Amino acid sequence: MRLRYVVPVLTAVLLSGCGDSFTPVDLYMAKTPECRDWQEGSRYNLPRGVSISTTSPQVQADGSTEFTFVYLVPRGERAMFLSREYLVTAPHGPVLAKAELVSFYQRATNSRAEIVDVIPKVPDMLVAGATGDETIWRVRLRVKEKLPERFDVQPPAFEIALTKYPMRTFTYRYFAERKAPGLCS
């Protein structure tokens, strides 16, 4: 008789551990107000194996700055953008510029880098292909405006499996010793 009561409770406890539990980690990349420590790159993991990563931006000969973000989406998954804007902001402050799209392409992780599909705009959704374990989505952005010594970049947030998730704000500053802007914490 007791087993009849224990089984449903045990089943409910076990099932409650399944699914996506997500606690955002370090939504704001800078750990100090000065943001003095250089970082080679930054990766932000979202539920269901989706992630976004970036490295330091590149200043172009014309004075513009290019940023690259790489999304990984596992086979069978998809992530819908909640907007299509990549915003450059003052630290915890107002929008300074909207980054312009240079290129957006995707390829399976098991295909050669030369075989890519270039997309002319930020798509509505990132959908993993069936030919690889993960699909790489790479976006290059350009900001023509002169950027301040310290700034942030906010990629658009996602909806994954009908749940909206916040996106990390990536933090940057100019490093005089490197004579270049870089990710900072």
C-alpha cells in the first residue's frame, strides 16, 4: 500500500529535475567599474546547448570598428532573435550607435570553412542544419562612429523553446599598451 503513494511522488521529483533550468551567469561582462583586465574572448552559454562567443574588435583603416560574434546551435535546436539590432552603448547607459551588418553566414561544424551560406540580413531565427553536430552562425558587424574609451555591445536576446532569455552585455575598453580596443572584465 505504501508503494502506491511513493511511486507517484518519486516520479514527480525525478521529472522536476528534467528540462531546462537556466540561471544567467555574468549578464554584464565587466566585473569592475574600471574594466581593467584584458580578455582574449568571451563565451556566453544559453539553454539547450546554444552559445554566443566573441573576441576583441578590429579597428579598420578607415577608422571604423568591426566586431565578430559566433553562435553555435546544436543539431535539432533553433533560437529566435527578439530583435535584429546589435547596440553599442555607454557603460550601463544610452545607445551610442547601432552596428551595421557586414556579413552573416552559417555552416555545419563538419564542413569546410569555404562552404558557407551568406545571408544578407540578420535572420529571424538561427536553425541548426542536419549535416553536423552543430551549426556555426558567424556575424560580422561594423560601427563607423568613433567609439569612446569604454563601451558595451548588446547582441539581441533570444527565444529558445518558447522561453525568452537575456543576452550578455559584452564590455570593451581601449588598452593604450596594446593600442587597440579589447574585451575587458
